[in-house]
Amino acid sequence: METAEKKVKRSVLKREKLKAVKEAASSGPATARLKNVPTSPRKMRLVADLIRGQRVNKALNILKYEAMHPSFRLEKLLLSAISNWQAKNSDQRDAVADLYVREIFVDGGRILKRLRPAPQGRAHRVRKRSNHVTLVVDRMPAATTETANETKA
């Protein structure tokens, strides 16, 4: 009878599972979101495509010297994502140089519909678009950093 395992309550299993999920989420990639930006998604995607997959330092330089107006907001969002990653991974302060933009995507936001006067008493609809941006920052995979170091040497 000693070999029989003790039955564990379902609530205890559920609590342990939630604890494991929280621990897994406490380290790893960090996310930052920017909502209701009054810029069309198409213009924002042009700037977002420039930094997708880039190292964080290079992406910050690209955004700093980019002339398009959405770059200022994306620069602040990237800095926010970096600080979110530092808050999650407080034990790895020196690894900020290994960060890269893992994922960035732009979704359409709400559209404000306005009317503009047109000839002969008509009206044309003007759609003022907005967008939502999600940016994910993570450490470079180990294989990628090793090959990068080999090419430098």
C-alpha cells in the first residue's frame, strides 16, 4: 500500500499550473502596446518595417534619424519595451545589448468619419484613420549571437 501515490486535489493542481505559467511569463520576451495613434496604419507600417528583426541599438538609431513622423512614436514605444524587458529580467541588466525587435505589427484602429463639403451641395466622407502598434522585444537566440561573433573575428 505504500507504493500507492497520494491523490492530489484538483484545486492544488490548478494553483500549481497557474504558478508555473506566471513564472514562465516573468522572464523572456517583453511587449509594449501603443493604442489609438492618430496616423494611418499604412504610414506606420512603412516605419515599422524598417526596424523589424533589427537589434535594439540599431533600431533606435534608425528611428531617431528617420524623417517620417511616426518614427518619433515608435522610438518611444521601443524604449518602453526595453524598460519592460529590464523590469521582467532584472537579473540580466548587461544583456540589453543582445536584445532585438522580435515582432512588430500594426493593426487598424478606430476611424473617425467626417464630412467635407463638395460641389453642388454634396458631401464627401473623410475617414481619419488611427492604428494600434504592438512591439515584442527579446534576447537574440544563442546560435545567432555565436555566428555574429564568429563573423566579427
